[in-house]
Amino acid sequence: MNHTVELAPHRFAGLVAPAVDRAFAAGLQAGRDRGAAGLSQRYGGPAATGFLVEFRTRLAEPGGIVDEPGFAAVTRYRDAAECRRALDKQVAYGMLHRRPDGGIAATERGLAFLGELWGLQAEVTAELWAGHEERVVRLVEAFGRLLAYALVLDAERPDAAGAAFAATAPPYEPDGTPPGVLLLNRLGTLRHHRADAHAAAWSAAGHTARSVAALPPGPERLAIDLETDRRAAGPYAVLTAEERLTVLADLAALPG
């Protein structure tokens, strides 16, 4: 087999996306099973913590800000008015601060919650992926390179940069962050890169967030998916064909 042809970046983008989704979802579910709901409840429940969790890779960093375009991009498939009301509640709970320019930042209480969340995620990912430490380390390194290259590409072509990725990347990684947390957050951040590529693809095809969500399987959806792969492919050029195969194998082998 000619791996260079079979796993060209745009083809790899389509193959790796569901594997990334599976590993990321497994890490989040392990946290829910282990007590994330209880942690959230101590701070007011999902109504108080929802956006802190969703934007944790930016808001956990002291001084980290999510601007209005980034917030809108990450929540693009949800009702905007409902999102604003939910955000108002989290501000009222004292977890988030709304800036004069419309951006949001974590309060001291919000940062305390995220610090505890980091600790919980460290425990659950260590348990979930126990026995796969070498794979996790390889994936952390690979996805670190992918994120770094994606940021370079966005800096070179700001007109093509995606707002959701910009709102979450680079993920906050303080010294001593365990490999499982690094992997979970790097996977989640790269998912936003693909989400931006998907939004650009359906927008170019004349769709809105609502209309594309209702689009049935068929040639039009396939064309959008293939265009998404093409637009999402850029970062994967930093990996060799052999490294792409290794990433797929390592993701497939992770429990969850």
C-alpha cells in the first residue's frame, strides 16, 4: 500500500475525526461517571458552570478571555438568545465576568472550579487510559504538533482562521499538567478546528447552521463533508504518513 496516497492529509482528516470524537467523548464521560456532576453542583450546578467547562482551555488561564465572535462560533448550532440567557445566569452566579467589550473571563470562583476540574480530569484520564501510557504520550506529542501548526497556518492566513478554534487555542497547559489532561484538552481544541472547517464548508454551499443540521444524507451532505476534510487538512501535513497511521492506531487502542 502507498501510505502517502492512502493517507494524504485530506483523507486523514476524514478518518481521524471520528476517532478524535470517540476518545474525547470517553474522557468527558469518565469525568461525569466519576463525579463531575457533584463538583459542578458544589458551585451551583450546570447553570453556573456550563460555559466554564466548554471554554475551559481558554478560561482556566488567568486573564484568559473568550471574545464575542469566539463564543458565537462555538455555540453556532444553538439558539443565540438561549445562550445569552444561560451566560447571564453564569455571570449572576459569580462564575464568569462579562467585559465591556462583550468578552467573558472567569472570576476567582470560576478559576477555583476549573482548578478542581483539572484535578478530577487528571484522576479519571489516568484510570481510563491506564496501561496505555506510552500511547497517551505519543498522542500528546502528535496533537501538540498539530495544534502548533494549525496556529501557524491561521497566523499566515488570518482571513481563513476560524473563530471557534481561536477562542480555545492554544489550550492552557500549566507546568505539571498530566498527560491525560493534556490529551483530553488537545483533542477538544482540535475538534474546534474541524468545526470551523465544517462551518466554512456549509456556508460556502449556501447553508445556515439550522439548514445544514436538517440536511439528510445524500450527495449534498457528502460534498460538504469532503469539503470539510479539505479545509481541515492543513495541520495534518506536519505529520508523516507513518505518523498518521500511528495516530489512528493509538486512538483506536484507547479504552472508552
